[in-house]
Amino acid sequence: MGQQPPRLPEAAAAGRLLFLGHCAQCHGKDADGKGRRPALRSMRVQQIATPGDLHWFLVNGNLRRGMPSWSKLPSQQLWQIISYVKSLKASP
């Protein structure tokens, strides 16, 4: 697992662009979830899952539930996506 960089606004902004290109198709452009794909603004993602948990999930995926592995993305890009996701406001 790559070393986690600090959460900077620049990392979250870069992560947003990556999210739109890689994740929004399934999770929605606002990360509110889409169909059976989970919202990334949920309490589970925002308050319970650690950045390390999200990194593991991005690297390993869960094909049974339709989540691909993004292990081919450079570690810095994975952490940028995580910075963006963690910067979102949790939905009630």
C-alpha cells in the first residue's frame, strides 16, 4: 500500500477529476449513488471507513458487486480519489 499524502485541497481537486473519469459512471457525478451502486456520501464511507479501507477497496475491488479493481492507477491518483471522496459532505 502506498504512503498516504496529506489531504490538501489540491489533492481533492485532482481526485475530483479522476473520480469523474473513473467512478462517476457507477456512483453518480455527485457521489450520491446510482441504481444499486452505493452513495459515497453515506455515513459508512464518510465516518466509518478509513482512508486505508478505501485504498484497499480501490486496489482490490469487489467484482461480485460490480466494483472493479483500480490497482493499475498510480498510488498518488488513488490517494487523490480518496482525498476527494473524504472531502464530500455526508448525506443524512
